[in-house]
Amino acid sequence: MEPSVGKSSFTNAFRAEKNKPRGRRDKISRLNGRYVGRDIRLAILKSFWTSISPVRPYHLSSRLILDDIRGRCVYSRFFFFFFLTNYVRHLVKFLNVFAAYISTRVIIYYRDKRNNEDRRNEV
């Protein structure tokens, strides 16, 4: 694992959660879809974090001029435009993942509710 220099504790916590070792039983239950909710929650956390984090140079296109000699970044006049497009892109991604999470929770809720009603009718 790479050193956490300049990374926030949020990023480290996310990485630790993602790289948590899983046993054989966990692998089997993952195949059965038990961990779908957990993975979607992690995706929500990650997309939310990227949507609120400041834009880094590698997010920008070739309009960004890197001044390596002085060791600092010189942004072109299009910087603000690219900042906005990047922010909106991540925000849309976050909303998509969030909508997927909500829809899966609703589907699971109604499926369980229907199964319980079916069991009650059998008796």
C-alpha cells in the first residue's frame, strides 16, 4: 500500500474499507449478492468525495500548461470552465450512483414485503 502523504483520512478510511480481506464465506455471499449494498455505499462515498474535492491538474485537459521549471502550475484562462465541467460531471455521477442505491433499497424492501405476505397466506 502506498504511503498516505497528502491524502486525507477520508481517503485512507475508504481504501482500508475497500481492501478489507475477505474469507471464503464472504466470497460465496458476494456471489449471492449480499454485498451489493455495501459496494454501492462505497461507490456513493467515493463519488461524493470526488465531487467535493478540488480539481487536480490531471483532471484537466491539454489546456493546462505545466511550468515544470519553476515547479508550479500555470493554468490557462479556461481553467474555471474546466473546473465547472469537472464538478458537474462528478456531481452527475454521484447522483446516478445514489439513484441506483435508492432504487435497489426500494426493490429489496418491496420484494421482502411481498415474500412475507406470501408466507402469511400459506398458513
